[in-house]
Amino acid sequence: QRPSLPPAMFSRKKGDESAKGGDSAKEDAGGLTVEEALDLVELGRGQYFSMLVNLLLGISDNMQMVAVFYLTRALGHDWGTSPDVVAWLDGGLFLGAAVGVLIGGNVADRWGRKPVILWGAFFLVVTGLACAWAENFVQLLSIRFLLGCTLGFNDAASTAMTLEAVPSKYRGKAVLVVQGIGGAAGKILVAVMAEELYDRSYNPGYERFGWRTFLVLCALPCIPALLLGLYVLNESPRWLAVHGRTEEASQLLHNLSLRNGTSDKFPKGTKILRPDMKREAESLQMSSLERLSMEPMRTMVVLVSGAMVCANFVYFGLLYALPVYIEGAGYSNRWSRNQKSTILVIVALAEAPAMWFGFGSIDWKDVGRSRTVIGSLVGASICCLVFNFQALTQLLHTSGGIVATQFLARGFASASVITLRIYAAEIFPTITRAAAVAIAQAWARLGAALSPVVVGFLLLDWQQGEYGMWTKLQPLRVFMLFSIFAGVGAFLIHELGIETHGTTLPDNTEESLLRVKQNSSLGDHIKRHPSADSEELEKALGDSK
């Protein structure tokens, strides 16, 4: 049985009720919570434009992350840089993103989601365009680091804004649409541009429009995102209510209802209740990072961040390892270039069913968010383990066998990364949500940055001193590591013991802790912690046994 919130926490005073016309809500004298107000406002045009802003930013984010991968030859031609040196451009971007997300998350919790997203979009345009005017490699590396800072700066705020502006029954799907479609569209657009960059039929080394124009095109989606955001983007109503600005939250929700055609259900002047913040009163002046450093929130951050590192390491590791492995296996099996390309394309298509798998399973009654993440990581772990034995058996080590296991492994890993972002944002309270997601995303970026380094090291034959990426492949080392990391990530989420499906977003620490199951490590830790000894919390933990 899932623990329920104390009735008093969201109860309304009973009073005279009057109809507001047609199917309008009956509002009592006590007012409405933000969650109840969003159910009346419903999902419509008012939120769609905000989601479009975040979608465009997500497209540009993913285009910038993979752009340099396609520019190795062009940069080498202009500056004489080797592929190993060019790889530092990706490392600088991920490092900057880890720094920027920590700053942006804390600022978004203190000053609001909207200013962080808009300023982040502005600096994305500036730094993205500045990359095209770099005069040497050091300048480009420095600008890419600043670009990474801006990518990370609005990352957590964008996720929090999407979650907090839609009704609870649409939360998971809304984030999946924004994050999933944004990621897929960005990667596809870059691949298409890269295909057009070189005229292979005329001369494989001839550039049609140059790498500088390529980088300018990657920054273009941020421009309409910024302009549209200045006009349609609103502050998070939940953030306003938590900080006592309930009148602004009421007006904002009424404006949304006008755009959605539901103003009869949420008339102007409807009172919005401020969430119960009595237990947070002493720490309201503290920064989000200071609140998250206190137990038991610190344990939640550690477990989620660890799972994020594992999931992103496995996903990006599979992304980098398969082309290297296919190159070596294709050489020994005498596969043609078309055969190797076909394998990579088929495996890449796993992103689509992975998104639809997460799209459905997160809202299944008996599955939910946590089991979707755990199941995806366990599936990726099993597929990587099977691939190890497959590589040792010549009968199974065929192109079809490789496609089957790698397709499933990539799909499960992709589903875990997408759904874990939703899950991480939902378990933390509004007052620390952006900062908590920022910390987890910073560790996720670190895992993504380490994966190509580790993959390259484990797929090299250092004893013979041969430094080609496919001189002597030993997949047992790297794919077994992926299997272990995926299993560890699933274990960490299991030990967290929180399910968010069918629940409201928590606004304070106590509401977050009421979702913890007693038979988890975090549940046992909370029961031993002095700050978690209230009767309501003890009863909730007992009911979840």
C-alpha cells in the first residue's frame, strides 16, 4: 500500500459552495491548492507554448552535444588537430555543463524558473554563435566550456518548469515529449547536416558549407526559443505558491485557463492556498544546496545521483562502444561498409521504441516510475551480459545476433535515462527541486563524459603499444562493465524506495518523505533520523510496509 498524504495538509475549509456556470468547480471559502487548480485549468494551449520553448532548447542542447563528433576531419584540415585532441572539445562541453547545472539549479530555486530559462537561452545564442568565430583550437575549447555552462544552466529549470505547469496525470508524458523528442530531433538534425557537409560523390574531403556554418546552424533553434519565451513563458505557479506569492499564482493560472478555454472552471480571483511550510520555516532563508546537504535529503541526492551516473555511463558507453566494436568485428568478418552502417542504423532506431515504452509504462498502475527505471536498467544489464557470451560463441556472433542484443541494450538504456530524469524531478520538494535535479544532472554529465574515455581505454591493446581504436578488441572488459553499472543503478533506485506515480508533486520535505517505503534503506534511515519522528511520518512509513 502506497503511503498517502495527511488529509489535513491539503484539506479545505468547508463553506458555502456556488456553481460558476456549467461544469464549473465548486470553490469553498478555503481556496484551492495548486494541484487542484491545475486539474481545473487542464492541459492546453497555455502549456503547449511553454513546452515548445523547452523543446526548442532541448533540440539545440542535443545538437551542440554531438556536433563536434562530425567535425573531426574538418577541424583537422583547418588546424591540424588530431581526433584525440578534438575529443577534448566534448570533454570541455560536459565539464562546463556540470558546472552550469549546479549554478542554474540553485538560482532557479531562489529566483524562479522563468528568468533562468530566458537568460540561459540568451547566453546559448551568444556562446553558440561565438563558437563559429573561434580563431584557434584553444579559443574554441574555451568557448565550448562556456557553452556547456549555459547548456547546464537552464537544464534543471526547464525540467522543473515542465513538471510544475501541467496537471499531475500528464506530468510524465509532458516531460517525455519535451526531453525525448528534443533529444531525438537534435541528434537527427545534426546527422542530416553532417551528411550534407561533405560531398562524398565529388570529393570526400570537400566541405559544402564549412564547419563554422555547421556550428551556427546548431545554435539557431535557441533564437526562436528566446523570442517565443519572452512572449509566452510564465513562472511556475507552484514555485510562486511555495514562496507565498499566491495572488500571482492565481492570476497566472487564470490566464492559463483563458488560453485553454477553461476559465469557467477557474474564474479570476480564485484563492490559491500556500503549501504547508511550517516545518521549513527555519530553513527558508537557506539556499537549496544547504537544505539538500541536510539529512535525509542528502541520502536521497546521493542515491539518485549515483543512479544517474550509472544510467548515463551505460547509455553513452553503448553509444561509443558499438561503432568501435563493429569496425573491428567487420574487419575480421569481412563485412562491407554498407553492412556495418546498416547495423549501426538499426541499433540507433532503438531510441524510438524506448521512448514509447517509457511513455506507456510510467503511468501503468502496477509499474510506475521507479519500476520502469529499475526494469530498464536490469534489461540493459542482462543484454550486455548476454553480449559477452555471444562474443565468445562463434555460432551466435553474427551480424543478426549483434543487432538483436545491442538493439535491446540501447533501448533499455535509453528508456532508463529518459524516465530517470522524470523520476528524479518528482521525488524532491518544490523548494529544492531544481537544485536537486541539477546535482543529479551534474553527475549524469560526468558519467557521460567518462564513458568514451573508459570505452577507448578498454578497447585498446596497451601491451602491444598499438593505439588504433580497433587493433585488438576485448569486448568482455567493456560490456561486462556496462552490465555491472546498470545493475548498480537499478539497486540504488530500489534502495531509494520511492514511487511517484499517482501522487501530487511534493512542496516541502515532509511530503517527499511520506512517499518512502519502510523496507528500503532510505526508509530505515529516516526512521532513525531525529527530524523524521513525527506521528504522521511514522504512520505513513508503517502503512507502506
